[in-house]
Amino acid sequence: MRVHASRHCCPYKLLSRNYKEKWSPLIEFLKERNIPVDKVEEDKIDCQVILLLSDDELTKYIPIYGDRIAVKDFCKNQGGTGSKSKKKKTLLQKIRKRLHPSSKRNLFKTKKDIDESSSDSDDNPSTSKNIGNDHAAKSERRIELGWLMKEGDRMKQVRGPTGGGTRHLIVDKDTLVSAIKETALKLYFPEGISPRGKIENFVVDIMDFKRQSANLDLSVENIYDRSKMRLLRFYLLTVPKERDNTEQEKNSTTRTKENEDQKSVSQLLRLENHENNSSHSSYNEHTSLNMCSDDEIQFGPVLADIDDIYDSTIPLNDIHTQSDSQPENSYIANDPGIITNSLGIIADGPGLINNEQLFLDPFHSVKIRVHRGNLMIEMMKIFSDPTIMYATFFDVSMILPTGKAEEGVGEGIFRDCLTEFWNEFMDNCCIGNSQKVPTIRHDFQEEQWLSIGRIIFKGWQIANYLPIGLSIIVMENAMYGKFKSDLMENFLCFITEEDKTLFSTALKDYESVENDELIEALENHSCRSAVTKESITRILLEIAHKEMVQECNFITDAWAKILSQLGQSLSYENLTEIYSKMEPSNRKVTKMLHFSDNLSNLEREVMNHLQRYVRELDKVLLKKFLRFCTGSDLILDGKDTITVEFVVLDGFGRRPIAHTCGRVLRIPRNYENFTIFRSEFNNILNTSVWVMDIV
């Protein structure tokens, strides 16, 4: 049997070689200090063993005490007993590295640096608190986006209902501002279009939280680090582009031609409206458009014996409501939608539209519904839409406070609607005595004042109605940009009767006025100057200019964008004449009453009662009487006749009935005396509930 020799090395020799490799730093250190190493090598004393030996046991190998201290320190620095724990630390570090490969603290470190820092952090718990903390290495940040529109020298934030609003985004911290700009364009201009227009019509920029142009090359993290803001906000800035000169010249030429055509057509329309207003039979030719349904005001119950050419009346509680469905081409005042119309034209500005399409349909009717008691706010909402300027007739439906719709229709309803609007406006938005001046309100911005300007314009264009309760100074500033009327005269009508008497006396005879009383009155108007006989006129004119021109300048500037069109067709003299003719007086209204030539003695007696009653009315009741008969509390041009007819009504059913469209007043023929007639008529005029009704 042959025995093969083993080719393996001796295990003892292999271990000895490993030990020598392991001991080599220690042996070299011992030799440097001239310490014998034979006994150390023989007993396999290494650094770990030396740290385990007591001082007495170590004396056998290293006799000198100083050498023993040096050797122990050397062994500790070589790792000593920490080799096993070091292996554990290395394993933990590898696990952490796999769990957090993109951690900030490992981004720019080598493996050796990571191992060392991990070892240090484990030895020192205070440095290891961020290990495993996701917020310590956040990769995303929150930002906000807004939209600014530059209008002139101002930057106005676009709100949510008009396509703007604040948008909240979460983006990568390395996202550049240029990428945010592209995101903003997609959000506010989806497919390149927004409610404000197409993207190509604007110059676009991105602004930072200070509303300054932002650097497109900066990242979100850079800006957060620099600003120390808790939440960053960026703005998309859009500036409308200016058209080139050639396009402007072309449009200017076209606009000039359109204005010339518009002026000639508008004159024709004004003549046609005048003919229709003065001729009842001509006006009835257009009944297919519901422009002359005869409306009436009634008070009291219904009597079955009234059956003639006029429609019978019904009491307030028995009014039949209209269909709950919205009429075609109508505008519901409490509906946030816009007006729909047969032309489907979209207006391009707040003023009168310079477009020939405006005159394509001279009987373009728009149906609107408003509620009594909330009429002013609803009318302003309706006329906030610039497309309302295309309407040439308003088919108004009034809703009672009970929620039921009045059945009256026709032009008289629109006049009544205008009258109620301006009465509410004078009470809520104006100051002054016999002449009113609009006052600034925090809840009325330019949009609201533009709406009121459109109501003034359409009221005059369609119904020849101007709110003469407003001072003519205000109207002249809005229509012509300056006033020509006497400022002092209008100021004395603007202030209270007590101040008017005092200031008028001071202007005529300064010495006859008590100085303390005059000073107190001037202080009520914020006078800051000492008044004398020589300066009283100048000071009063300065106060008048401040209160009647300066304080409402924002309002007249807004109205001028629309009413300047009226200023082109009405001169200063025309406006003054209109103010004079429209102001009702007892004498004017008495002359408006028209009676038949064939009256019985009983009817003549009632006629005398009516004429006497009108002559004795005060200014407030006179306007109520005029509104009761015509729908308007003013004397409108070309509408200067109230036809009086007599009917047989007895008992509780005795009451006057007015048809506002035809301006017909029907009164009972049997009143015992004038006092009873006056009492019953006063009761009706002082009642706030007048029902416009037609069956």
C-alpha cells in the first residue's frame, strides 16, 4: 500500500505566519523601545492579550513600568477589544447606506469617510439624531403660484372667478424658476387661452415673492436658502402687447368710418323713437316684440263689472305667478350667468360699442328679471356685463317680495324700474339735499361705477330718462370732462337748508351774520381757513369744489368712459334744458292732464277735484303721483300727456287705476267731495305697494 505525501502546509506554521503578520506592528514598536521580543513571540502575546493582562502579569514580558504604559497605549490605538464591535459598526453602516442611498451626508463622501463618520456618530449619540429622519434630507418643497395682470402703471392680481387665483404646488427642490414659469403658463393659459385672452397677446414674465423679476436659473432650494421664507410664492406677470403703428392707423381709420356711420344711424334711430313715442298707433305696429303690452298700476280688489278695452285688475294676493322656467333670452338677476341675446355679440369694452352690429336690429329686446327691495344691486349686476350696451329694448319683469312675479310688461315697467333704481341709489350712494353727489363706498370699485354709468346711458337712450336728482356739476364732469354750470348756485342746493340760508346771507351781507354760527357751519364742511368778509366767497367756492368735484372724481372718471358718448350728442345747453324740462312742478303736471270734451256734471266735478289735488301736492307727493300715472317720477321728453278717463266704481272697490304704458289714469266718477277724494288718493300714493299687473 502506497502512502501519498500530503501537499498541505503545516497548520502550525500557517497560524504562526498569521500571528506574525498580526504582531508585526507590536513587535516593531517593542524593538523601537529596545524591549526583548523573544518571550512575547513565544507566548503569542498580541495587542488584545496585552490589554487583558494585569500590570503584574505584563511585568514578566515588559519589566520597565514606562514601557508597559507606552505599550498599553499603543495597543489601545491599534483597536484593542473594539475589533468585534467595529465589524458590527461596519455592517450597520452598510445597511444604512442601502436604506438611504441618496442621503445628503453620503453624497460627497468616500466609503472610508462614511465608515469613520458612522463610527463617530455611534460613539457620540448627540450626532446621530438625524439618522433615519426623512425631513433631514427632504427632496421636495411646497410653493404657491399667482397671476398678476399689468394695467397701466398698476399690477392687479387676477382672481379665481376670472381664471386666476392661487395655485398650490409640490415641486422637486432642484426645480428651476424657468420650469415654474412653464408650469404657470399651462395652469393659467390651458391650450394657450385664458378668460383674459390668448397667450400670444401678452408679454410674460415670472416674479418672485417681492414682485420682482426672478432669475430663471435659480432653483427652488437656492431661493429658500437665500430668503429663509417658510413658503415661497411666485407670480406669473402678463403685460398686454402694444399693437404696431400700421395696425393702429388701420384701426383708427376704420373706427373713424364706423363713428361717422354710427352717428348718422343713431340720429335716424332717435327720430324713429320719437315718432314711436308720440304716436300710439305707430308704436302698436311692433306688438310682436312685446314692446307695448299695456301695463297698469292697481290698488284694491277686482270688480266683475269692469269690462272694456283695458284689462281688468286683480288684487295683490291673487296675482298669478309666471312660469318658473327662465324665459328665452332672459337674464335672472340672482343668477351669476351673463345675458343671452339673439345677436350673440360679445362686447369688447365698457363703453358704447363702436360697431355697426349695434344697429343691425333696432328692436333687439333683452328680457331681465329683478326683485323689488333688492333692485339696485341686481340692476348693477345685470349692467356689469358690457354686452348690455347692444340692447335697444328691455322687457322687464318685476318680482314682488312675496316671490311672485308681477304680470305687467312693457315700457312702463322699465321706466318704473329706472325710477326705483335711482331712488334707492340716491338713498344709499349719495349725499346732499335737493341736489345729490355720489360718494365713494369701499364695496364699490370701478366695475360697480361702470355698471351705473351704463344704466344712465341706456336709460337716456331707450326711455329718455336722466337722473336729474344728481347735481348737474357731476353729470357735466362725466360727459364733458369739466363743468360750466354755476358752482356756487349748485353748492347752495347741495347743502342743508339751514346752511344755505346762512351762507346766502353771508355772501350778501357778511356783517349781519353771527361769526360763531358761521365758523361752526364752515367747520362742518372741514374748513381750515380763517374767514373774513373778503375771503368768504373764495372759501365757499373752494369747499364747493372739494365736495362736489374732487371727492367724487373717481366716480366721474369711471362714468366718463361711457357717458362721454352722450357728451358728443348733447351740448351743455341741451343738458341744462333737459334738467329744466324734466323737473316736475305742480303747474307742469296739471297741464299734462288731458280730459275728454264731453263730460257730465259729475265728471266735471271730479275733474276739478283732481286738478286742485295736483296743484296742492308737495314735491314728494307730486313725484309719486307722476310715477303712479307714468311709471316715472320725471317729465320725460315727448311724454307730456296723461289721459284721464272716468269709470263707475263704488264702495270698497273705488280706487284710481293707472296704465303706465299708455299714460292713462282711470278714476271713479262718484266722490262726495274734495276732502274724500284727497284722502283716498293720498292713501294710495303713501302706500309702498303698487302692483304692476296685466292679465
